Amino acid sequence: MLSPIKKIAVIGIGVIGVGWTLRLLAKNKEVYVFDPNIKQKKFLFDEIKRTTKLLKKFYKISTVSTKKLHFTKTIKEAVKNVDLVQENTPENEKIKKNTVKEISKWTKPNVIIASSSSGLLPSRIQTSCINPERFIIAHPFNPVYLLPLVEIVKGRKTKHNFIKKSEIFYRSIGMQPLIIKKEVEGYLSDRLQESMWRESLHIINENLASTDDLDKAIVHGPGLRWSLMGTFLTFHLAGGKQGMKHMLNQFGPTLKLPWTKLKAPKLTRKLKNRIIKGTKNQCKSKSIKELTTIRDNFLIDLLKIKNKYKI
């Protein structure tokens, strides 16, 4: 029988690390955090203050207690007595390998070491890990305290029992684990997101539309369908009575048309400025904090609706 995971170390408390911490606290877990930048402690407490009301609403809890939140001065102190470590350092292979090596020095051999990497290969990172069979990728989505998806990716040396144990744990904190069959750069969701991001950069670079136009093109159109059905079921319905069969026959030939440009354009200063100016105009003087709170409340309501209409 797999032992339950009760104590978790969160290494790195930027946006993603803080997101993990908020979810874990809402689920009443013992959390040990470490970040070399002491200023991140204030960021965490600011986020706890900002999100307390919505976390109580979303998780149906009376309070978000910090009694089980522990700040540590070293990685060793954070990981020495925990059941799982969630690593959230910058998306840099060298940094992650060094961090994982340090974590693995001070954890028990059966402790899962999970990286929040957005696209790096686990087989490369786990080469620095002592007892590499317990290393996995557990890639979440921002805001981690609300969005349920976590992509679990194994490396060549990862053993199945650690995948299974991590899947049980992430489900226990209200997440939807997606086990990736084979490791690949970018995993699944980020590869899909990146393809749209590249197309968007081309459209902006060619001055065909504004950032606001492109966001509206998703928000008021396919984005509404995708939140329930995703790409394939959406196209299945577009095929009428014959579903996907007709869809492929009817629109398959258009794949040969020059509609898309898979290679990203060069991020010139002009393109960067155009994107930055466009998104600034979209914000309409609202701060990042205000927009984040609006987004979070929207996601809570959306997830409630999504659960009502399960397919």
C-alpha cells in the first residue's frame, strides 16, 4: 500500500511556487517553503491575503490557515522530512539539474521529486538526481490554486510506482493529472499553446491585427467551445451527422493552404514594442493585481459551469 503524502516542500516561490503553496494550504497540507530571495516571502503573504476570500469560496473552507506553513533557510531544512518536493526554479536546465541534485542529497530515497518545468525533458534533469527513479515532471497551469490540470511526465529512469503515487496525491488535492505516454519537449498543452502564440506573433509582426483583436478572436469564438470540448470534439461537431469523418474530408485539403507559419518570427524591438503597447492598452489602466483577481473569480464560476456540463 502506498503511504499518503502529507508533508510537501515547495522550492522556489515565484508565481508557480506560490500557486502550489496556496492550493496545498487550502487542502490543509503541511508545507515547507524555500526561496533564496527573501523578498518572495512578502509576495507569498500578499497573495495569501489577496486570494483568501476566493479560496474559501472555491474550496468551500472556512479559513486559509498558515499554521502549517513553514519558511526555511536552506533546501536541506525544507526537504529533509517531507513526502514530496515540488521544484519551481527558473526554466533553465542547468539550474534545475543543480537544484534537483541538492534536493536529492537531503531527501529520503523514496521521496518524490517533482519539477514544475514547462517543457524540459525529465530524462535530462534526472541525470543529476540521486535515486533518479523517483523523479518526475508535474507541470501545472497558472493559477495553480484554481486550474486542475497537471501534466505528469516520466523520464527513462522513472519507476511506475512513483508515477502512480504522484497521480493519487495530485488527485487528492483536487487536480486532474494527465499522464504523458512518452516524454517530449513542451509536453502537450504548452505545445498547443505555443503553436497559437507563434501564429499570433506573425499576425502582429505583419501588422494584420492588434493584440486586442487576437484576444477577442479567441475569447468570443473558439475559446468558449474549447473550455468544454477541446479541439477534436469541437471539430467532430463541425462535421454534422458524419462528425469527424466529414470534417476531415471537407477541410483536410485546406491543411495544404499557406494559412499558418509554424516557425516563430524574430522578436525584434519593433515587434516587442507593438505587443507591449497593445496589451497595455487592453488593460485599460487596471493593475496586474486587479486583472488577476478578475480572472480568478471568472475561473471559479467557469469551473462550476464546466462541472455541471460534463461530457
